[in-house]
Amino acid sequence: MTNWYETEVGQNILKAKYYHAGETEPMQFIDRVTSIFSPPVQKAMHEYLEKGSVCPAGRTLYATGAKGKFKASLSNCYILPSPDDNIESIFKINAQIARIFSYGGGIGVNVSKLRPKDSHVNNAARTSSGSVSFLKIFDATGDVISQNGRRGAMMIGLNCDHPDIYEFLRLKQDNEKLASMNISVLFKDDFMQAVMNREKYELKFDVESTGEKITKTIDAADFFDEYCKTQWDWGDPGALFVDRLNDYNLLSGYDDYKIEITNPCGEFGGNAYNSCNLMSINLYNFIDDKFSDNPKLNKEGFLKAVHTATMALDEILDYGYETQPLDDNRRCIDDWRSVGLGLFGVADALVAMKLRYGSDRGNEFVAKVMRLMFIEAARTSSAMAREKGTFGRYEWEKTKKSPLIKLLHEEAPEVYHDIKKYGLRNGTLLAIAPTGTISLLMGLFSGGCEPLYKISYERTTHKMEEAKKSFKVYAHSIKDLLDYHHMSYNTSDKVIKEKFPFVIESHDVPYLNRVRLQAAMQKWVDNSISSTVNLRHDATPQDIREIYLAAWKRNCKGITIFRDGCKRGNILGVSKGEKQDAAKGIEYDSLVPQKRDDITRLDGCTLLRHTSCVDKMYITINKTPDGQIFEVFTNASGGCSSNIATITRLTSLALRSGISVKQIIKQLSQHRCSACQALIRSGRRDISLSCGNAIASALAEIYNETQQQEPAAKYVDKTEDKSINRECPECGHYTLKPEGHCVTCSYCGWSKCE
């Protein structure tokens, strides 16, 4: 079999994401990554990484060996404290977000300590803009601070009993908002019980600085129904069950260890300033006699891998200690020494075991694997504590209160007694991450505990020396299955499913079976599990409601749902035809615009606009019969016809490629022409701000007409905010902003010093 680093996918990922300057060969990369470990761990990790059996997470792959070259953290994700209810604390947290983003980490922050909208404040504003309004600041930080070409990942949460919860819920109903962050509602047990009983629920907030006590009463079931409908529409917000996060972990007996939020993908919930180093084991590589009459887990080999990986994670903490972004992060390592060992290739392993994903037998097998994994990780951590010492805040009397320690007492009494005698080196041990990139890097395996999204994919060659050709790429286990049975690589997915009933794709897994598998794993995972239930387009809000209720009842810590073809999916490029896995993003240099001759009918509308250099610009916008804006044409009397034509052609190309119309409008509106602004100041009110703005305004007018049934989806120009800006005396727009001791209108350019 070809090694993972010899495949085109593996080589491309190494070059794009993980190679340092001067690295050109995979062995240079493997040598660098494993060089940070002690000799026995280094030797084992080198072999595991070379075979694709154990792989550190992306931040570790990139940041090892970076000391002296550039600043990069080995931790994937960070938890920040909920900002206190004052401006100073909010902007302190924002500065820390920027610092962590600059080091390559993602963050999670809960904003439930911020007072609700319209509550009293002791400043010139008189009333607060609310907890949700400050998310725009965090989002802007995520937009500005780039991480090797990508925006910083962010999870923002709000507690279900906060009075702003309805406003928080409706944030994503405008798809332009908060592009850099995921949002989640933190549901408490009493709220979920109120949903079940269709009871009223009290929202409450005490404003410490003013003494104001704010209460609202809502119908819990009504809110939850709207929540599920919003989730059905947008794939957001997610759900976290905060009581379960806090009462089922190794540190649940420590009163000063409070979990307020998880990282962006949901696999790590920690206290303030905690961070998590992640590593995952490829379960598929530890299945012996794959596809035979008697496939089985190589128990001895798997336990050795868990043992080595747990020690490696602990050593990563020490190596990466000085490269943590904040002193508070280093103190958290001293106090808790959190690590997160997980799995990938779970779905592939089930195929190798001839077990159907989500079936009772499949869930039983995965639960046994997790039991072995947790017990061995705890055993290893205790052995390290005996040799190197416990995590800083360790106390047996508090540790023994954890339900997981009690579980060890029942299932592995020898490990329980080791912990009682020697303690634990690490305050957290297991976390099941999505492993999106590393599972592809290691050989096209299924990510984390997710099912196979598809059996095969059609890919196209992009090599310059040959004509583009389409070819089929199979999931790793499916390719091996075909090889085992000497079957052709041209075998259709339908035939594979018929011949091997244990092969199943994500959309065919009954959604409650997904919940059952996650619950079976969660019993043995002290941290959390990243899991996304992919639903078909025809799924209903009631289906989503059943999933969330089932997840809560079965003691899951959170779950994510994504309905194929939802509005968020269309933003990501998912269509009813050839769908893309939204969770994996878009492959660069691969989108092909829809051809005009594929469309049998287009309905057009022509609008007139004026700019300083174009007396009359006729803008024609064509729509498909189902109301989708398809292309733009312009006929301009004056101006630079070449530039206008170029803008028009690129706009049509973006529309035909499925780019969000709102995003196109936003980009076209960014720049303003000083000559146009001068005409506006002279009294011309029919002048657009530039040729690009003219096209943008025409697009916005037609786009909003297509959204009559869904007003929340309309494009809204957000440059005019009456709560922040003043009215310009020249043009009448609320775009007058202070600049030093002067005011300047961002619309017409008028300015005056005061």
C-alpha cells in the first residue's frame, strides 16, 4: 500500500499547511515533529507517525521546531473567561483573543456576564446595547487577525437563562453576521426539563453596578421550537449541555474548575484560560484481519499506542510551555496539565470489522474501544504522576468525587488504587476531535468519530502537463475492501452498498443511531466529543428537536446538526446537485461556474444608476426561474468601459459560482470615489458612490425583492448606525464619525473640525 506521505493529497497538505521553510521531504517533517520527545517516546512516535497510526493535531505538527523561527502555539484551542460587565474587561478579552489568534489558536468565550440590551448603564449611552452587540467586536478581531490565510476560529456561547437569548438565537438569520465564529446556546437541565413539561422559564440578570434586577418569563417549549427551526434553516446555533459538561469530567469535584464554554469544534471544555493539546489514534490501523470472517481489534497494539500518545501529549505541554500566548495559559498548565487524546478512522474501523455504523453491535464495539482507551490513559497518567509529579492543583479528596473515578473503581480497581496512591499527571485525558485535516493527511480516513460522509468522490487532475481528467477516489476502508475482494475501482457506490450491507454513508445513518453512538462513547470520555449529524435536505425541524432531546436525555455534552442544503450550506457552496461536505470546506482552484447555455430561461430587469463619470449606467440583472440571481450586464454612457466591463464579468462569475449575493454586494460597496462624493456634497442625491457601488445597489434592490417571504434574509447596508453615528448635514446619512477632533462623513466625504 502507498504510504500516506506518497499520495498527492498527503503531499499537498504537507506543502500547504505543515512544512517549514526549507522542508521539502516528508521525513524532514516527521523528524522535526518527533524531535521534541524523550528518546523512548520519540522512537515510538516516529514509527507511529510514519505509519499514520498516531498523529498530533495540526498546531503541534506546525509549531514543533518553530522556536527561534516564529511564534506559534502547540495548543489547538483556548478557553477565555466570560468578560466582566464593563468596557475594560470586554476589551481586555478582545486583546487576548487577538493574541491567541496570532499564535494560531482557536478560542471559546461565554458572554453571559454582560448585561442585557436596554439595561441601565452609568455613562453617556444611558442604556446598554446588550451582550450580543459586543460579538461584533470579537468578530472583527477574527476578521483582521489572519492565521496562515484563514480566519481565527471562535466559539461564542450564551446561557439559556440570559434575557438576550432570543436576540442571540436570531443572530445567524442574517448570514453576513459573525462570519468568523460559531455560536452555541448553553442549555441547563432545568430549561430542558421545562421544554419537556411545556413550562414557563424565567430569564434573569442582576446588574451589579446599577442594582437593576432584570427578569423575563418565556415559554421554554416555544423558544426551543424556534431554536430548532433556526437550526434547521441555518445550521446554527449549536447546543451545549452545560450541566453535563461540568458534572461529568475528571475535575468535577473541584469547585474552582468551572466550564463555561467549549472550543470552536466542541471537543474540549475547560475552565478560564485553559488550553488543550490534541492527538489522535487511527483506530483503523489497529484492526487485524480486516474484512475477514474474524476481524478483531489488536488490543495489545492499541494499548501501547494509547500509552505512548498519553506520554507524548504530556511532553508536548512542557515543550510548548514557553510559547503559550498568555501568562494565564502557562499558569493553567501548571495547575491542570490538560491533554486531549482522541481517535480518527472510527467509521473505517467499523467497515474493517464488518459492523454497520450506528448499529447496536457497532456501538458496543466502539464503547469497548473507549473503555480500553480511557483506562489505559488514566493508568499512564498515574504512572507519570508517580515519576514526575501530579498536576499542580491535584487533591485526592476532590478527584475521587468525579463520576469517572468512581467508574474506574468499578471497572479497573487497580488503576483506581494507583490514582489514589500516586495521583494523576493530567487533569483531562480524552477528547474526540473532528480531525478534519489530519485524517485526510494520514490517508483519506474518516474524521474523528464521524461516519463516512461518502463512499467515493469524483476528483479532477490539475496537473499542467496533462488534460484534466475525472477520476474516482474511495474512502480508505472502501478502497481496501475492494482490493480484498479483487473488485474494480469502477464499482458503483450502489453496488458496494448492496454487496456489503455494513457499508453506510452519513446521510443514510438513522439520526438517533448517531446519538446512541455518541452517548456510548461519552461514558468513557472525560472531556467532550465533536460530532455533527448530517441530515438530508428533506429533514424537518421536528427531526432536529428529537435529536437534541435524545442527546440531552442520553447525557451527551453537546451535539451539532447540519441539514444538507440549508441556507448556511448554500453559503458554503452546497447545492441540490453535486453537494460538497460543508464541514470540510471548499477545495481551492476547483469551483467551476455554471454555464449560461445550461439555463433554458432567464428573467431580466434593467435599472438605471449614475456616477460622476457615467451619466447613465444601465444595469441588467438576470434571474433563474426559481429566483436565483444569475448574472449582471452593464451598458454605460461614459467612464472607463474596460474597468466597468471587468467588474461586471467578475460579478457574474462569482454569481454563477454560487458565492453569496450578500457577500458580493458587500465587496462591491467597499470603495468610494472622491469625484462621486464631491457631486453628492454639491447636492446631487442620485449619484452612486462609485461604479462598483452602482452595481452593488442594483444587485441589492433585486436581491431584496427575491426575499419578500424572508425579510430577515434581506441585504441591509450596515454602514448607517444611528446609535453610534451622527447625521451628516450635507447628505443626510447617519455616517458621520469622529476622527480625532474632527468629524468625517464616510458616505459623502464631508468633514469639519470641531
